Amino acid sequence: MRALRLSFGLLTVIPVGAIGDVDRHLARKAILLAPLVGLVLGALAALVVAVVHALVPSTLGALLAAVLAVALLAYLTRALHLDGLADTADALGSGKPADAALEIARRGDVGPFGVVTLVLVLLMQVTALAIATEAGWGGMTVVIAVVTGRAAVVVACTRGIPAARPEGLGALVAGTVPRWASAAWAVALLVSAALAGTWLTPDAAWTWPLAVAVGLAVAALLVRRAARRLGGVTGDVMGATVETASTTALLVAALTYASALTS
């Protein structure tokens, strides 16, 4: 239970009480439980989508539902993942050596790369979720996207990927997850998404597993880029990984729904 409480404490605003000393062993367990945290967050966002769109069953209602769901997720995560995305964008876009780039991310103030990245990502999230909601699958889509984002954290902490700094969250969790465990989560999500798609949307059963696969693949590319550019991962990189995977999954699903709506 300590690991689950730590996972919620690291990834949400939900109060978990005192946990005590945290070592890498406990941190590894907490990271492995991150997709379960995503399931809870996704379910709450899906509830918002369902209620708002039921009250306002229109295109504008779908847009409002998407805005409120994205806002809720930002609140429930303290917007830390979005902050990490902005800091990572500034660091990777700075063109400076690794030490200087890490210092840019550490400062916390958002630069031009960070601002543009945040605006674009939030626009993509809201638009994609609005399209999914209009198509009737907003709730399930946001669940899959949010869980995919937290599964990407597991990928970012896979053994062989070092921490970029000797302190901070990255140093605590980087390289703690065995590769088989990371692969197991990816397979579990793909199978779950495929089964859900086959049951709920048999005409487009491949949509959700494709969203998971592409989301995790893009997140893995970001982690690889950060490891090469910064020398490893940080807490900011992990936050960026969450948002990148979630946004990609939303976009893949939305593109499928958009083509169906216009055909």
C-alpha cells in the first residue's frame, strides 16, 4: 500500500498522508503502479466528459466537455506534467550543452519554446478530445490516453536509461524498472485496448490499440532524445513523457473518429 500511496502522491494532488523514507526499491514499485493512477484519473475525466456532454449534447457541448476534462486533469496533477513538458521543451530547444540545458530546465521559468509547446499541446488535447466526444467515444478515449501517458513513465524509468542529475526525482526512479516489466505493461495495455475496441467498437477495433502503440512509441523516442541530449532523464522529462504519450494517443484516436464523422 505504501507504493500505491507514493504513486498517487507523486502523480496527483490526492492527499496520501506521511509515507516515510523512500528508497529506490519503493520508488520502483510506485512507478510500476503509475498506470493504475492513470486509470483513476482517466475515469474522473471520463465522468466529466459524460456528464457535460449529456447536459449539452451538441458540438459546443463536446468542446466544453473536452476543455473541462483537460482542466480537471491539469488540476489533479498540479499541472506538474505540463510544467515538465515546458521545461523539457526549453532545455531541448536551447541548443546549449547538456549542463546548460539542464540548468535552463531547473530554473522553472517558461521560455519561448516552452510557451509554444504548452499552447500547442493543450490545443491538440482539447481538439482531439472534443472530436472523440462528438463521435460518442470521448470517455473511453480519455481513459486510454491518460493510462497510456502514465505507462510512458514506466518506459522512461526502464533500466539502461540513466538519470541526468544526481539529485531529484530522476535520480530516485531512473533505471529502476526491469525491461520485462516495462514490456509487460505495454502488452497489457495493447491487449486491453484491443479487447475494449473489439467489444465496444467492432468496426474500428484497431483504433485504441493503435493509439496506445503510437503514444508509447513517441514517448520512447522523446526519452531517447532526452537521454542523448541531456545525458539522461529528469522529473521534467518524465512529465513531458506523460503529456506527449497522452496527447499522441488522443490525436491518433481523433484522426480516426474525424474520418468517420466526415465520411
